[in-house]
Amino acid sequence: MSLSFLQIIGIVSVFFICVSILSFCLKTHPNMRVPIIKNITVNTSHNTTAWVLDKTQTNAHEAFFYIECVCNAWFTFEILVRFIASPNKCEFVKASVNIIDYIATLSFYIDLILQKFASHLENADILEFFSIIRIMRLFKLTRHSSGLKILMQTFRASAKELTLLVFFLVLGIVIFASLVYYAERIQANPHNDFNSIPLGLWWALVTMTTVGYGDMAPKTYVGMFVGALCALAGVLTIALPVPVIVSNFAMYYSHTQARAKLPKKRRRVLPVEQPRGPRLPGQGPPNQQQLNQPGCGPGGGMGVGGLPPNVAGAPVNTTGVPAVNRRMNAIKSNHPKDGAGPKVGEIPNTRRRWRDL
């Protein structure tokens, strides 16, 4: 399969993902919805009947339904093709991105079934909440975007730091919510916003994350002091683990950039050396005519007597035995455990030995 064809398939997949997400968002706009109007007959005060038009609800335009059908048909086809072409079916099924793809695609077909058989129920609009699962298709872009892959790898590598951050936030939220609840009740405060500790939890979360909606605020001096401590503690709590997460992101980003700049070279295929056959017991050393044949001797692939080139390249004496064998025999004869070695006080004739080599 050529690289250009794979790029076209990737572009088409990203296109359908973007169209599906855009359709999911636009169909909730009031100008993109069609009202459902019913004719209701009422009795007037003059004992007559009249009819009025009542708008009960609104539905998305019919065009969005066909757009969703085309997009989900592509997603279904993509899942089936990728499953058939996958070499390992178990790993394909267990992949997190594929699980999101299964659920998002399956939610469309479940929504169709519920609209057909459960549309008469009173709380049928609640069933549309499950269609929000389709927004999770954005995670499929991680297969086509290196930046999203780096972000996911950063979060995975910084799991301990993120857990520590959440733990510190929960600890600070509970502490400052309790403090501000009792601090606002010390003085007379007719406009107290903290009627319970659960309401203080929301205020502490907004304050520690430095968001500050302003919907709740302490009115007493003690409560303001607690609020100042909560803001400072939130800044310090969030700032401590952030450098570790940033360093992990920089590490993965630099690694990805370095791999992208590496030159793409083809692997060189080296020829496989043919195995050499064993030397027969009755086979003697080759004569001079055999040494002159191509492929034998120091310049060929085989040396003397089937020896490797590094051994066959050694000088050969008149007996046809390489000097390497003479050297090994000399070493064995000089072994301390050998009874035939040189006697005590005798100097071995090493000059002749090195001359033969």
C-alpha cells in the first residue's frame, strides 16, 4: 500500500470526525432547529370552541440526521476494515482509542432505536444525553496528530504528580470550606452566603484554582482572612507539581522533534556467507595446484585445508602446516604441566620459533 493512499485515508477519516463533531454542535443552535407545533382546541367564555397553535418542543433539522448517517457509515466501515486487517485481534479490541470508537458509533444506532420505540415516553429527551458520547471521537485524532500523542504521553508519565495535585486540592478545599463556614458565623452577617459546608466546598474550589466567579464571597473580616489564605494556598498547591509536568512535556516534545529530523535511510542488506563444510579425516593438506585455484588460499574465500581466511593467510612451511599450528604446538609444549617441557635452567629457543612465524 503506497504512502499517498494511506495519507488520503487519514485525511478522509479526520474530515468525517470534524464533520460529525461540527454537526453535533450545530444541531443544538436555536436557528438550526425546527419547532413542533400542535393545534389545540380550547373552550371560550361564550360557550364556543377555538383553536390555538402551541409549540411543544423543537427538533434538529432533518439534514443533520443524514449527515450523521453518512459519518457513522464511514466509522462503521473503518472499524470493520481495521479489525479485519489487524494482525492481533485481542490488542485491537483492548485499545483505549478503539473502545471510544466502539461506544461512539454504537451510541448512534442505540439513539435511532430509542427514537423509534421510546419517543412516546415523557422523559424521552433525557435519552439524548447519551449522544454526548459522540464528542469523544475527538480522541481519535491522536492517531493522526503527533501533538495530541505527546500530550497523552505527558499525562501518562505525570500520573503521580497529577494524583498528588488532586490530593492537595481536595485537602485544601475541605479545610478552607469548613473554616469559612464557621468564620462567617462569628460576626453578625445578615447576607451570609455560606449556609452550609457543601456550599463552601464550591467556593473553596473556585478560589484555590484562581477562577473566582464572585457568586459567593465572605463578608466578615475573619472570612476575608480565610479567603486570602485559601487563594495563597491554591497558588502554591498548583505551582508545585507543574514544573514536573512541563519537563515531561518538553522531554517528549524534543524526542519527537529529534526523531522527525532523522534521515530516512534504507537498510542495507548484506550477503549471507555460505557455510563451510567440515574437513574429512582422510583428506590431506592441499597441494600447490589446489592453492592456485580461485577461491582457495589467502586471496580466496577458503584457506588451507578448509581453514578460515584469517588462519589460511598465515605463512605455510614446506610440510603444508600453517605457522599458527606450529605456534599452538609450541605453546602446548611449554605448558608447566607438560612433562616434555623445557628443563629447569634451560632457555627455550624462541628465536627460531618467531622466525618460523
